[in-house]
Amino acid sequence: MMQKYFFLCLFLIPALFFQPKVWGQPNTTINLDKEKPAQYQDRLLPAEKTGDKKLGFLSRTYQDMVSHYNYFFNANNKLNFIIEQAQKMHTDDYSKLLPFYDYSLSVTALDKRDLDSIIYKCYAGILLHDLRSDWVDDFYLLLGKAYLLRKNFDSAAMVFQYINYIYAPKDDGYDIPIGSNVSNNQGIFTVSTNENRSLLKKITTKPTTRNDSFIWQIRNYIESNQLDKASGLIALLKADPLFPKRLQKDLWLQQAYLFYKQNQYDSAATYLSKSISEADNKQQQARWEFLTGQLYQLAHQNKPAIKAFETAITHTIDPYLEVYARLNIVALSDTGSSTKALQNNLRQMYQLAHRDKYADYRDIIYYAAAALEIKQQHYEAGIQNLQKSIAYSVNNPEQKQKSMLLLASTAYNIRQYPLASLYYDSIQTNQLDSTLKNEVIARKKALKIITGNLTSLHLQDSLLQLAKLNEADRLAAVKKLYRRLRKEQGLAEEKEDIDFGSTNTTANVAASGLFGSSTSSNNANDFYFANATLKLQGYKEFKQKWGNRPNVDNWQRQSAINNSLQLNNNNVTAATTTTETAKTNNANALTLKGMLDNIPLTEKQIGDAHNTIINDLYSNAQTFQNNLEKYADAVDSYETLMKLYPENQYEEAVLFNLIYCYKQLGLLQKSDSVRKKLMFAFPNGTYAQKIKNIGKPTLQDKATEQYEHIYNLFIEGNFKQALAEKAEADKTYGKTYWTPQLMYIQAVYDVKQKNDSSAIQTLQAMIHQFPQSPMVDMANTMIDVLKRRKEIENYLTNLVIEKNEDNVVANIDLHPATLVNTPVRRRVDSVAAPVIKHLDSTATVQIPVSAPVIQSVNNYAFNPSDSQYIAVVLNKVDPVFASEARNAFYRFNLEKFYNLRLKVNQQKLNDSTSLVLIGPFANAGDAVDYLDKTKPMATARIIPWLKPEKYIFSMISPANLQLLYNKNNIDEYIQFLKRNLPEKF
């Protein structure tokens, strides 16, 4: 017996020293009094036996070992495994701001089975062992983490809050209010658990997880977007003198996360940099350093950002991170003060590109190198690097798009317009944001015109230069060019082109049969391919029948011919432009004779060539000025045109446009000089008259003013006067000013007068004249309804409807009490009680709560929790069009907000003001959300036929609406709303 006891001691004594907690947890008085199923009524769980007897040293040690290694160890490993798997599934996009954590809770929440297993093990570890075990608090903390990873934020908050209360200091078993004067110890205000203990306690025990639960509670608040609670708890812990140093960096990390969520980038970077050492491994450390650099970059603090990126490079094992870190360093570097640093980064970029390790990242590397070269204004080197990046971006379309965009914009900025056009044309605009998309589309369209004109200019200039040469020199120059072009295309010279212009021609070669004849000078028995005469004859017959055919397979297919004749025209040289134009004019243009035929030698051909140059220069100037607003380039084209052709058909227009472009460039002296020249040369010209009439109302201005007046008459309901004035205006100005809005509202008036055929004709004319108008859909809908008018009216006439009167004010409680669910505060007598019954469902009581109310001197009141209407206030709008506005919003809501089932009502406030009421919404927040989505679309889509000055958006509660009807003063209410909600109204 003694021997068995001896071996038991040998086993338990080492466990005593290797267990971090062997003396038990404080404050664990147990009183389990829960109802169990009938079959288990007489069976007690170990947790229920906790208070029956004293827990001895050996029993405590046994309980700790089993709780730790049989339950907690396995559950904790499984939780860490879930996080590791989520990290493996996470992919960072270093071109954007990184997420704060390298895993997503949305991914961990998918692993519900394993998380449920962890929760089960935590319950079992608590209930199947004595509750005085040293691992109970660890089970609770692990339970809270599991709920957090499962995105059950409410349950997680309850667990962390439970740890806070149950392990707080007690007075003879009773709770002491946390952070109150009662818990004030020696003048220290604290909410933390003091971890300053004696050396013996530090060896034999470890602190409870109460302080750790604060950190996880902050994380839980942030993840559930309760940022105010997270901020408050952080402020308490930062001011707490007893908060342990071991958790200080964890607190800084959560502080950084909070600032990250609030977009306070400089503060987030500061705290994140302090807590980076808490990273689990080098790669996570490098990732947080990279994120720190991004946050400093967003805060416009370049020096610390560069330092953070450089530190991340030294720690990372991810090539993507390294490349993007260097790219960001390039973007932040100042070329004037750190040329040496830029050159060093550039050299390292090229070294990376040549390493096999980075072969898959060469597209990004060359893009980064190009950005650095361009930053130093080394544009040619930058363009070459971008072309390499595009070539290596076979499996990375997103990077290819970025490289083409940078290459196109760089070429555009350095005025290499053909190259810019080539790459702008390859960009997928549907992948760009709206601003950049519009810019690319505009440039793409304009650059096509400019590139075509430049091609034509170079061609005509080259042809005119060739025309000036004598015949022998011209033939020699064209032959040289011809040979080079054929060689570039991989085509051999043709026999007749080789002999073209020589005296030794084959025109008089005697005809012979395919296999020779008695008349041939050659032996009739010569083999065909050894007989030069027969070969030449066969070659000629083939050409007569089939024309020129390149030496390729499938030559009979026209597509193959076109592909073989396609030229590499990236640099748009004069030689290649000559060939391109010749090819389009003649299918056999790439022959010596075809090239010579394109040279202008007659007076008419020379005149046509000069006219082409004039048109191309003027077209380019117009495109630069009006489409791209590149006034310097426009001036260059205009000045070149006037220098080469002082008297041309565009002279007056060129002078007028030069005046404008010089003004835009700030060259006022030149502008005045050209203006004098224009007035002297063309005193009675169209453009001179425009200059003289600057500031005077034009015919177009008068017409616009007249039709706007007619529009207002229509909207305000003065139909007879509007129609009469419109008829007079149409006689004066024609039907040019029949805008779609005016046509639509005239059709609405015709509908009111039951002139359906006239309304349909007007609407059809509008659709034909303005097919791109946003009102086309409404016009089609109205035409469809008008064609079925009798059918619809008969249906509505025979329809029997029993319904209550829909009054927007009646049956609405103007002062409802808001009920919120508040947990019932109970005294906690046991540790296990909330785990079994009250972790996921808490008993609640209903307490009336008054939301904040903003009062006004005019008796209007705003309560955010009240139901609200969105009101469209119509000013001087006839009921016909007010009804149409209501219908428009009703149709829009059916399309975009069908799930809300919003009612749309029209109410007349007074003779000049009508209201279109949409709602009601549950509260002000829902109403404002609807307003934010709807208001921007009103002018362009919902009611484009109604001018913006004829209506405003507002928000009003049922109580305020009743008061508004009584007071009948809409301006007073709008002023009240603007004072209290200026950011919205």
C-alpha cells in the first residue's frame, strides 16, 4: 500500500510544479439547482457535487490535469486550427488597403461543425469536473472566442461579460460594484484584476482570464460595429493603473483596429506599429508592417510609410508583398531629394526580374520599375518596362489592365498619340470606375481621329516628297522601301518587280506549252522546273488568274491573305503609312507598280494631297481643342496649318479658335494680336460678328427663355396660354426647341383632355427624335396604357373594392412608447448557471424608453424613432403633373424597392403647394436611407420632365404632418428641418 502511495506522489509532485495553476480559482461558490430530465433526476454531475466536500490537494491536481489535457487542450488546438485554415483561405490584394486581420470571420463562421464541437467541449469541461478546477475561467474565455468566430456576437459578449462579473473581487461572496468607490483600494480607481502577486503565487498560480476577457470583449464590440462601447472600454483600461503590462500590446492592437474601422489612419498606424511584436510569425509581422505603411501613406506621412515598407521587405517571405512594398516606396519617394534611393530601388527591381524565384511576378516587377522610371521622367524606359509587363501578364488580366492604362496615359502625356491610341483601345472600360471610364472613352474616341489624321499626314507628306524627285531617284527610293517592306513581312520579291524598269524584260518571250514545244529555244525534253522560260510563263498565267498571293498556306482564304499583309504599325512611320493606305486602295498595292501609282504627279493629285493635309491639320486642332482640351497641341496644329498654308478655307475659323486657345493658355497678348488680325481680314465674317456680339442675347438665348416660360405655364396648369404661346414660338423659332420634357408634359395634358391619339403621336415623335432620353421608357409605358385605356377603364368600373379610407394621418399613434429588451439583473450564486440556461436566451422585461427629441419654437418636434414620410414638395405644379409625379415614384418603387411595399400618396397643402408622400418608414434612419438612394436619381430618371427648381425633398413624421396641415406654412417646416438636420436637408 505504501508503495502505491509512493508512486502516486512521484506522479503528482512534478505535475504540481509544471501546472501553472494548482491552488484553485477564487470566487467559485457553487449552488446548482437546475431542473433536469426525469431520467437524470437522481444523477448528479461532478459540477453539482462541487460544494459537498472540500477539494484536497491531490483531487485538485487530478481535476486540473484532466480538465486541461482531456478537454481544454484539444478544444484550444481545434480553435487555432480553424483560424489557421481561414488564414490559408485568405488572399491579400496588396494593391489595396489590407484587411486588419489576415482571416475573415465570415470564413471561420462557415466551420460551424468544429466550432460547435469546441463549444460542446467547453460545456463538458466545466460541468463534468469540479467547478473549483483551475481551468474553468479558461473554458469560459475559449467559449467566448468560439462564439466570436461563429459571429454570434451577442452570445460572445455575454460570456466575456460573465467572466468580468464572476471573477471580480467579492465581499464574503457578494458582488462589489466594479469600478466604484467600494472597490477603491488605496486611492486607486481600477476595473482590472491586480496581477501583482508574491513570487510563490507567481510560480504556483496564474491570473484569471478576466483581464484577457476585456481584450476579447473590445474585439467583439468592434466586429459587431459597437464602436462607442469599444472606445469606452479602451479608455477605461488605458487609464487603469493596475492593467497588466503583459496585455498592453494587445490593448494597443485593439486600439489600432478601432481607429482602422473609424478611418483614422494616422492613429491606427501609430498604435499598430507599437503592437507588431504580438504577431504570431514573421510573415504576419511583415504583413502588419506593410499595413502600417499603407495607413501612414493614407495619412500623407510619407517618411514613416517608407520606413514601414522597408521594414516589411526585410521580414517577408511573400514576393507579392515585397514587390508592392517597393512599388509603394517608389510612389512615395521624392525624386528631388532621394535620387540615390530611387536608383537603388530601381536596381533591385531589375535584379528581382532576372531571378527565377520571381518569374511569376515579372509583370508586377516591370510595372513597378516602369513607375519608377516614369517618376524620374525616363519615359522611353518606362514604356519599354510596361510593354514587358503586358507581355508577362498572360495569366493576370488585372495587372495587364493596369499596365496598359499606365502605358496609354504615359504615351498620352508625352504626346505619342498613336501609341496611346493603340493601348487605350485595348483597355476594358467596363472594369473601370465611372470617372476613369469616362476619361478613357473620351480619349479613345479622340485619339482614333488624331491617329488617323497623323497617319494620313505622314503619308501625304512622304508622297509629296517622292513626287519632287526625278524619275530615277524616285524609282530607286521606292524600290528600296519596297524591298524593306517585303522583307519585314517575310515575302520574297516578285520577278516582275525585280525586272521593273530594266531593258531586259520578258515581254517578248515566246509562248510555249507546259512541257515545251518545237518553237521553244530550249530543249523540248527539259524538265519543267529546270526550264526558266516555262516557269516564267506559268508564273504569269497564275498571276493573271489569281493575282498576287503570299507564300503561305491556305492562300485562297481572304482572311489568311489579310493577316499576312497586316503591318506592325506601332511607330507609324512614313513608310508603313504609305503601304497601309496603298493597301486599302488596291488589293495588289504591295507591289512596286502599286506603290508608284500612289505618288501624286499630276496637278490634280498634288492639289488633293495638299487639301488632305489641310483637312487633317484642322481636324486634329479641333479634336485637341474641343474633345481633349489640350490647347497647346491645338495651337501647334493651328499654327502649323497657317504656316504651311496661309490662305486656306479654314483661315477665319482658325484665327477665331486661336484667340480662344491663347486665352486658355494665358497668352493674352497673342490672343489680342490674332483678334486684330481676324477683325482686319474678315470684318464682316461670321466669327467677327460673334466677337462683336459677345454679351448680347442671341436668338438661341431668346428662344430658350421663351420656351422655359412656356414650360412653367404648362407645369402650373395654364394650358390654354401655354399652347397659344407655344404656337407663336414655334412660328418664330421652328420646332428645334421641342425638348423631350416639353413634349412629354404636352402629352400628359392631351391625356387629361382625352386626346389620346394626339398624345400618342407626340410621344412617338419624342421617342423618334430623342431615343437616348431617359424619358423614353415612361413614354412607352404611357403609350401602352393609352392603347388599352378602354379596357382598363371597364375593368376598374366593374371592380368592387371594399377598403378603408387611406388617410396618411389617421390611426397613427403620434406618441408611441418604445420598448426595449433589457436583461434582468440577478445575483449570480454559481459559475455554471448561465452556461446551462441563460447564455443564448436571457429573460427580459419591457421598459419604456424615450428617444431624444428635438423641439422647435414652432412646436415641430423631431424624434428619430418616430415613423417618417419622405415628402416631395411640389411648388406651383398643376394637379395633373402632381399626379404624374406620384405615378412616377410609384413605378420607381415597384422596380427598385418592391420588397418594402411603399405607399405613395398625393396631398394638396394649398393652392401653390402639393406633397407626394412616400412611406411611412419605421424610423428616420430608414427614411434617410431611402432618400439617399432615390434623390440622386430623381432628375435623371424618375421625374426628368420636371425641373429641379419645381420640387424639393423633405422628411416629415405623422405628427408634424398634421401640424403642417393646421399651420399651412411649408417654408416654416423646411427651415425647422434644415436647422436640425443641416447635413441632409
